[in-house]
Amino acid sequence: MKTLKFGLIGTGFMGKAHAIALKAAPGVFSLPAIPVCELLADVDEAAAARKATELGFARSTGDWRMLVQDPDVDVVDICAPNFLHKEMALAAIAAGKHVYAEKPLALSATDAAEMVAAAESVGVRTLVGFNYIRNSATQLAREIIASGEIGELVHFRGRHNEDYLADPASPLDWHTRRTTAGSGALGDLGSHILNMAEYLTGQRVEEVFGQLQTVTTRRPLADGSGGFGTVENDDHAQALLRFDSGLIGNIETSRIATGRKMGLAYTVTGTRGSLVFDQERMSELQLYTSEGPEGRRGFRTLLIGPEHPDYAAFSPAPGHGLGYNDQKIIEIRDLVEGIVSGHPLYPDFREAWRVNRMIDAIETSHAEGRWIRI
Amino acid sequence: MKTLKFGLIGTGFMGKAHAIALKAAPGVFSLPAIPVCELLADVDEAAAARKATELGFARSTGDWRMLVQDPDVDVVDICAPNFLHKEMALAAIAAGKHVYAEKPLALSATDAAEMVAAAESVGVRTLVGFNYIRNSATQLAREIIASGEIGELVHFRGRHNEDYLADPASPLDWHTRRTTAGSGALGDLGSHILNMAEYLTGQRVEEVFGQLQTVTTRRPLADGSGGFGTVENDDHAQALLRFDSGLIGNIETSRIATGRKMGLAYTVTGTRGSLVFDQERMSELQLYTSEGPEGRRGFRTLLIGPEHPDYAAFSPAPGHGLGYNDQKIIEIRDLVEGIVSGHPLYPDFREAWRVNRMIDAIETSHAEGRWIRI
Amino acid sequence: MKTLKFGLIGTGFMGKAHAIALKAAPGVFSLPAIPVCELLADVDEAAAARKATELGFARSTGDWRMLVQDPDVDVVDICAPNFLHKEMALAAIAAGKHVYAEKPLALSATDAAEMVAAAESVGVRTLVGFNYIRNSATQLAREIIASGEIGELVHFRGRHNEDYLADPASPLDWHTRRTTAGSGALGDLGSHILNMAEYLTGQRVEEVFGQLQTVTTRRPLADGSGGFGTVENDDHAQALLRFDSGLIGNIETSRIATGRKMGLAYTVTGTRGSLVFDQERMSELQLYTSEGPEGRRGFRTLLIGPEHPDYAAFSPAPGHGLGYNDQKIIEIRDLVEGIVSGHPLYPDFREAWRVNRMIDAIETSHAEGRWIRI
Amino acid sequence: MKTLKFGLIGTGFMGKAHAIALKAAPGVFSLPAIPVCELLADVDEAAAARKATELGFARSTGDWRMLVQDPDVDVVDICAPNFLHKEMALAAIAAGKHVYAEKPLALSATDAAEMVAAAESVGVRTLVGFNYIRNSATQLAREIIASGEIGELVHFRGRHNEDYLADPASPLDWHTRRTTAGSGALGDLGSHILNMAEYLTGQRVEEVFGQLQTVTTRRPLADGSGGFGTVENDDHAQALLRFDSGLIGNIETSRIATGRKMGLAYTVTGTRGSLVFDQERMSELQLYTSEGPEGRRGFRTLLIGPEHPDYAAFSPAPGHGLGYNDQKIIEIRDLVEGIVSGHPLYPDFREAWRVNRMIDAIETSHAEGRWIRI
């Protein structure tokens, strides 16, 4: 059986999610190659070794530069902090490796552009982990929209709100620093909903008008010294959108949305129907259509089942529910199939670059108080 | 028992809602004066007579100018189409009558300003029918916000979306003409959510950035001729907001939001909690607070009951539910008490004028592509 | 205009609800006779007088026996405690008055049978206030079931749970005494869901198997003496049902269902669809049908609107919501129309007697541990 | 690293779910032994071989008797149809293997008793796959109940309803035959909710009163001959329960509950709070407590997060959602830990035997029309 060997950089939240999915994917899908957990890197060599055992990697290293050079690594999987994506990806590309990176691709559109150019000139395959678009319910939403079931689109509303920094007493960390995170909620969470807006509608965002705000401008230092430091990026942001077809919409993103844990949600309105989705109820999609007698119309709850994209591989029985990690399993399937078949991967670096351009445009719009074209 | 005699102009949807509430209010509340259905006006004299019997008015007339002059009318209640509000209100004020008018107050801020000046110079009392702010759940939301239970506000999101013109084949009518309606969804529905934004937060909207769109630019003529005419105002609109405290937010309004029947909804986020409300479930309010252990936090559904504003007058038992007309009964109570006591009425013409100014500012912003101060 | 003069006995919760509805009904519906609030009785003569002013009754009395004899009273409206229903109704019937009584009709089936016999021999009209069956959403449910839209019925599940005695420290009151209330939750709340079971299905409950329980067997005396007394009836009850068609189902009722405020709810399952309703969201009905492609099926939320029974009289706009008191307004409409037209009233004393028989059968079944036929 | 070698019998729905979980578990949890997919059996030898490749098993066989004897198999994992459980389990036990079996354990309590005796005399470890009790939200429910947070329990309501045979035209299959399935919905789905009732409450069901019904008594033969055959077991069932503490409750189960896909749901009511759960929204639990001011009480939606049982191993971020297969991963963790540590496994054969006894008692009760003790 053909294999595809993964070198994973990073052992945090996303590193573990990738490891789980790499192991689970072949049980769920019939893959053209079996992903192998080959090499795990972490800055802390001992931690890397311990985590390698825990997560089931064959080898470990304390030096990511060794990993990207390792001849037994086919795919470099970057789950390190955002500000390291560029350097790692460029090194991996230079070594001729395929690159699977977490989002956002880069801290700025300029950096992202450089990464796109490198990947395309070398010809390696790339995929960026906007995993929420793999969710069965969201794939279904795209299908329904593309099929015309809800008519012509007239409005898109999206948000990705969480509350991990809602408490003003939460200390400064890498999220709050420009050099490590770039923008704040906008890059961390907003990137998902901006990508989602284009994925769902099948249209391009052409113009944005943005507003950002840092609500808690100073936070305690994480060192416990009792001192305070400055928050360098946005706590939340909102933007009006105009797509290339003329469709309008808006997005919101926040890391201080008290009560929201996984608040990616969208409402897509068409001339003959509407869709409403909330990732906190990730296995259901609300659909309204203007069909049948008026007195029998209403938003209906579609529970995801085997008729819907990718669900049947997990269970033949409807309504049994997918979880967060299942999205990553689907992503791994797409990655493996794409690499083996040579078919396009979505979203690749070029597509993820668009997200960085939208983020930058929203920031520019905020600064200049005017619409900005992407 | 003291009475307050009402002269009602208009026998349509809102005319009937006012009539129902005028009759029901004294059964629900102990009022300082009993509202009396004295005189009903409609352009069609026969219809006025028939409706007067139906709705329980003592007398009727085909001429609203007679009504505003009638010595036995204490309050002129204007439920006629929006474009007539100004002329009727000015005549009523000139005759020294108190004026109770439906929203939006006027087709433009300039007209509204004239009405405010007239009312204030004569000294009559005025109230504008933004009835959704009377709903027990929404009064509760305001109470919770004002008490600081959810901390400092960090974000306001509101919408008032319906779908009465979602079908592109729906014909032109008074809603779609500039001269009869002024703006489209923005004036008809957006006026509610703009007023709500200030009511709930207790803050003033200071700056807006707006975007309007007419999605269906041509619609069939209502005469059945097969011809088409031009839609003259917005099908939907959205705006970013900045309040005087620095709070930011956004609003949406639409008459083409397929599937939404009574889609007034808001989410108010604070540093220590959040509120979520949807008028389609008008007797419940979702409250999240950052209290207690993390594992026991969640949005809770408060069913409106006797502990909440104005509910006990309708029922001593919790969760039994209020309806749309009950909001109007509360509005009538406020009107009668305000007139008899001389206490301030909210929202009076001056307050409703603000709504017209916000509407105009959103239109200007759209035209000029920049933030506009109110 | 023809009138119908009401003599109302009782000034508590239900008395006020009746008064509100009597006043509001002619504004909502075109009635063949105007209900008039003629005479109000309360054991406390002063309270009767004060309440008469408040609720808008022309006259008052401290003696309900005078009221039932009063020549100017056409309809005796009984909102007094349950144990008085029989005596009052028999007196009213003897005086030739129509009788409108709150539920449950009587403390036992034997008493109810006597009341039925009296009313039928004299020929007066009767109506019992099972108001929840008037709710527009529930009328719609019956329509959908009767039309065959959800196929043949296969199961009925109903409950009416509240929590007014959930706190074990709540004192003894009339609810907890056999002589004043008869059964406990079963009579007070279960009566609604038993009536609902037959109303919705259009079938007769033929056999029941019941289980009752008094969870808090002793409660504080209401006199504040610090003493305790015995609770004499059920805190909650549940029963299995067999209808005459062979349909099976179950009901639950409770006054100690912590968290439930207005927990009347039902699920009706058919071979081709299902309905789910919860009175806490009284203006919506969930409908599932086995139509269309499998991947597009789901429970849909029907928001009550003008296409549905009786809604249009309250509002021409869909989704605006009805409240508890609106059910009573519909009940008054049915009462007035029935009396004027001579058409059947539902549920009349005979029908309400069935409910008492079901209650008694559930108690007998509990005592004997076997199925009991109605 | 220590391993535990699995021999899996059955390649259908549950076989695949087990395979996915066996592979994924070591990525999610730090296990004391790594489960190894050693040997896969299916009656069809070729299918076994193909599936072994697909699901990642080292070897395959067409003869389950070989599997249970295989010296390299530590645990026999039985995902074959219910009627084979007994024979397979007895053979595996005789071979000294630990047994992990799907539910229901057996077709009757008598068979189950024999299996318990065999396992206990040999001393092998057993676990039965009532996987829904592993769901994080349900583990949380048990924790809340056990801690006394909702006071003394007063009522349990549970159901497990699906609609896989709702269509009367669905043909006969193994579910509908007594010899292959034993009871119908009651054994297939009701077994889950009966186990759940004891798991959640920590109490024993002592007495049941049951009612079963076969709604569609004849169904088409599966051979496409156009002929019809008899359905031999229940389409749905309901029962009243009495627990050993005196607590009462009821359960429902159905395979014809049109619209329900994964309708395992429960409501547990206590003197100071209540819990409501629905597996169709498996990552949330509704909690009501009688704490704080009355006007701030309501059912709150707890989104499962890292503070709750077993969630953190899947994700450090709250609200990201678990899926059906994640329950099986937790079950595998419990199985591996239990076998390695020697600690008790729940529910083992003895515990699952109770479920069979409850099922049999419900059938007996139905036949005899009286309460039956377990």
C-alpha cells in the first residue's frame, strides 16, 4: 500500500488535531495512500520525544529545519504559531516538500504572496487548514447554493465569534502581539469566515468596508509581575462586503464575544430560500424554501446524514453526528487524494493569499474610512 | 372615571391593532383614564362607517381634517400611510390635540424636525409607535443592560428583516415609491432596529456607515397591465455604527429576507455577559453571564414571567406568553399615563426625529462612501 | 347591536383573563353579539366592587347566588375554585342561564355527570375553558392531522408540566386538598392534556393505565405556624393510553417539574409525518413530512400567520405572535357565536365530563394496577 | 509499548465504527496499551479480506470460530447480528478471551444469564457497547445528578426513537424476525434508554409496566417477489418505571417515529433543577437550577468543553463538538484501561443482563397487563 509520510511541526491544539486525523482517516475513508505519522518537531526536544510517543509518531526532533530536510518526509505539516508559517513553508518548499499549513497562511498579504510564488515555482502541492468548510453541513450548504435551490443570492451574513479574551483580566499572549499574530480576531477567526464567504457563495469578495476595535487596550503581563502591557491588535472587527456579482453582505469576528465558544455562523439569503448555520450545532443546517403552500413554509432542520457530503463514510445512519475532529479527517482525505491524484487542492496557498488580502483590505479600510477593493 | 377620547385615522393593519389595544388596555392595566374609541376616519366614508361598527368606535368620518378639529377628540391617533403623517400631525397639533403616530414619524429628518418644532411650540404630548420596545422581554433586556449585569457593553448587533417583497414577482406598491414611503426597508423596518439600538444600550448612535441596495430594480405594475415599473428605494440595507461611548455595532434591515416573517433580533455583548433576542420568539430572552464555574455557563432561556416588566398585568403565571397586540396594550398604557401625569413620553417626536436622522445619515453615507455623523 | 351579558364569578387569575378577553374580543372579531361585562361576584363584597371598577364591570355583588338569578345576566361565567363549580353551575342552569366554566369541570366524574344531565335537561348552552385548544398553532395541528398530511397516526405523546409546587417548602393550599381540588396535578393540568389528546387526534381514549405519586407528602401549613400537614393528592402522574382506533400514546402531568412554567407539549407521530408543539413557544409548530428527497427532510418551524386558523383577525402579518390571552379571546368568540347561532359548542359539559372520567380512570388504574376502560 | 490485539467479528455499520475508534483512540488518549487491529472476520471470506485492507486489519478470516481461537487475539470484539452474540461470546470466553460485544447482549435474559455465568466463571473481562453513555454531555449529566446539583430526583423521562421502519412499505429484514432480533424497537433501541435510565440516576429499575405494539403487521418480503410476510416483533413500545428509591419515570422507544433519526433523549427532574438532553444535539446539555432570583432562571445550554468529562482529550477549545465515533473512542479507552488495570468495566455482561431482564419484563407486563418486578 502506498504511503504518504508526514512531518508535523507543532504539538499544541492543532498539532494534536492533525495527529488524530492522520491516524483516523484510513479507517473512515478508502484512501489512495496511507498517511504515516513519521516525524514530529517541537522546539523543546524532550517534549517532542514525549509527544511523539503519545501521538504515535515514529520519530521526533527539536529542530524543525531538520524535519523539512528529512528525506523520509513527503508532506510538511505546519501547526506552529502563525508568525513562523512563512519561514517554515519557504524552507519546506525549497526542500521540495508538499506543504499543509494551518490558517491564517501568513501575517500579511505580502508574506502570503511570497509563499504562493515559491510554491508555484517549485510545483509542490499546498493546502491550508480552513477546516470548517469540510463540515458535512457546510458542504451541503454549498451544494444547495450552487444548485440554485434557494434562487439567486441576495445577502450573505457571517460571523466567527469566540470569547477567549472576553475577560479584560486575561493576560497578553502571542494573540495580542502584532509580530506574532498580525491582526487579532480578524486574522485568527475572521480568516475562517472570509474564506467561508467565498467558498459558500462561489463568488469573489471585491470590495470591503471595515471597522476594527481594541476594546481592552491594556492587559496584564503574562509573567505575573503585576505589570500591564499594550494589546497591539483588534479584539473584534466587522466589515461590509460587496462581491463581484453585486451581492452584498457583512461579516463580524470577535475574540471577546462573551458566551460564544465556537461562534462561526452564517445566513445566506436567496430569492427563493435561505440557509442558516451555526457551528455550535455543527451537524444541522436550517433550510427555508418558498415552495408549497404559504402555510406550510418554515425553516427546517436538516440533520446531516448519509445523503449529504462525506457523512456516509462516518456512519450509515442519519443524525448520528460529526465532531470537530471529523472535519480534519475529511481535510486529510482531500489532501491525500489531491497529492496522489494531482487534482487541485482547495484552499491552496493562492486561495489562502486572498484571505490575507481581504484581512489587509479591512484594516486599510478601517484606517482610511473608505471602501477598499481586493 | 376620567376618559381620553381617541380619534383614529386609518383602518388598516395598524388601525385595527390600535383599536384592539384601546379596548383591551383597561382590562389589563389600572389606567388613570379610560381610552374611548370616539371617532374613526378613513378616506372612504362608507368603509369608515362599517369599520367603526366593527372596531367599536362611536362615530366615523370620511374626512380626517374634520377628525383633527373635532372638539370631542383628545388624542389624534395616526395610522395612515407614512407620507401623510406630517400633514396630519401638523393639523392635529395646530388644533391642540395630543398626537400618537405610527412609525416612521416622517419621510425625512427635515419633515420630522418641522413636526417636533410644531409639537413643542404648542406643547401637546406626542408618542410614536415603536411598539417592539414595549415587549416585556425587551424591557427586561434593557433592565439587564442598565443594571450592569452583563458588564460594559462591547458590541451591538441588530436586524429587522422580513420577506414581504422577497418574491421578485411581487408588484410595485406604496412601499416601493419614494414619494409615499421615503426609503424602503430602511424606513419601514430599519427604523425599529435603529430606535431599538439606542433604547437598549442607553447610548446615542454618533456615526454610521451605510450600504443600501435595490435587488429587484423593476417590478410588475399593480394594475395587472403586464407592465413593469421602477422600484425607487432600498430592498435591504446594512450599516456599521459607532455610539457616543465608543461602542460599535451593526444593523441590517431587509424586506427580501426570504423566510423571515418578524425578524427583529438583537445580540448585545458585554464584558461579563450577553443577551440574544429574536422577536419570532417574543416571550423569551437568552442571557449568558460569566458567573459560576466555567463548566456551568451557557446561554439560558428566560421565559417572561411576573417578575419581568409589565407581564404580571397580563398573567400571574410565568411562561404563559405575550403576543404582538399585547405590546400595543402596553404602549397605550404608557400613552395614557404620560398624558394624564404629564411625565415624559418615550419615544416622542423629538426621539423619533433621531431615527429619521439616522436613516438619512445611512443614505448619505451610502451615497458618499464615508462615515456620517448624526 | 345584539349583546350578551356576562355575570362573572371569581376575580382571580382566570377571572381577570376572562374580563380582558370579553373586552378585547369585539375589537378582534366581528361578533354576532357584543359581550357585556355586566356583573362581577366575589365572596368579598368590597373586593368585588373594587375589581368591578378595575376590570370594567357595570355592577358587582358579594353573593354569587344573586348573580345567577340576576335577570340581566345571560351567561354565568364560573372562574371560582374547582370545588364550587358544581353548585354554581347547577344553580345557574336552574335559573336558565348559559354556563361558561373553567376547567376541570368537576372534582369527579360523578359530579360532572350530574352537571351534564342538568344542563341537557334544561337546554342551556355550556362551554368549558380548555383554552389551549384554541391556540392557532394547535388548531393548525388538528387541521394537519385531520387532513391526513402526516398519514395514519401511530403515536401520541403529551404532557402538561409546571413547577408551581416544585419547592418542597411551598405550603399547603387549596391545590393540595382533596376536598377543594380533587386530584392534584392530574386534575389541574392533566385535564388539559387529556382533552388535548382527544381534540388533536379526533379519537377517543378507550383505556388508560395510570401511575400517580405524591413526592412531597407533607408541606408547611400556610398559616405560618411552623406546623406541617399532609398533601392529599398527586404531585405528578403519568399514564399509558389506548385510543378506540388502536392508536397508543402516553401522557404526563406534573406540578413539580422544576423549570417548566407552561409545559404543555405534544408530539403526534403519523406514518408520513410528525408534529411537535410546546406551549412555551406557543406561536410555532414543528412539522416533519416524508416528502421530497431524503436529504431535504427535517422538522420545519411553522410560524403562525394569516393562513392559519384565527390568526388573521389578530394581525395580517405572519409571525407577529399570539399570547395567552388571545386564546381566551378566541374562546369567547366561539362561545358567543355558539350561543347566538345555536351551533354546538366544544368542549361542552358532556365533553368535559369525559375528561373527568379519564382522570378518575387513571386514579382507579393506579390503585388497582390494571388497565381501566373509560 | 504494550499492545492489546483485537479480533473483530462483523464488517457492517458497527464493525466499521469499532475499527475507526480502535485506530483513533491512541491519538486522542494516552492509553496503557495500544489497541491493534489484528484479525477481521466476516462470513464472506473475500469480503473479510477486502475490508481488512480497507479498515486496516493485519489479517482476515471467513470463519469466526478460527478468530476466537487465534492465539494472537486478546480481545474478541463482536459486531455480528444480535442472534449470534451468545454463541460467539461463549466460544470466545471458552478460549479465554476478553469480550467486547455490541448491544443488546442477547435475545433474552435467559441467554444473557448464561453468558454472564460463563464470563464470570472463566474470569475474562467483558464490556457491552452502550456507547451513548460515554458521550461527554451524558457523562456530565450523570455528574450533575450524582453531585446533588439538581436536588433529589423526582422524575425520569427517556426515549430512543428512530424512523428506520416508519415507511410501511419498508420490507421485512432481520430486525422484524423474532429469531434474529428478539424484540423489535424495544431490544434494538429501547435497550439503550433502559441502560441510560440506570446509568444516569444511579438507581435500579425495580418494576415496569409495558405496552408494545406492532403497527405495521405485514411488510413486503425483501426478495422482491411481491409477497408479504409477518412482522414478528414490536414497532414501538412504552413503559412506566418505578426505581428502587421510589423514583418514577417512563420510557418510549420506536423504529417508526417519523422524523426522528437519532432520537435518544431524556429529561431528568429533581427538586432543585432539571436536565434535558437530545442526542440529535449531542454536544449540548440543558440545565435548569432553582438558584438566583426567579427572574433570572431558565434552562441554559451547556456547550461541552474541556471542563467536562473526556472532552479535553479531543480539543482544548470549548464548544468545538464531538461526534458519534468519538463516543466509541471513549468506549475503547475505557475498555483498554479496564483490561490493563483490572478495574471494573461498565456496563459488563452482568450489567447488560439487567437490560435484557428489563426488556423481558416489559414484554411480560404487556402480555399480562400488570406491573412486573425486575
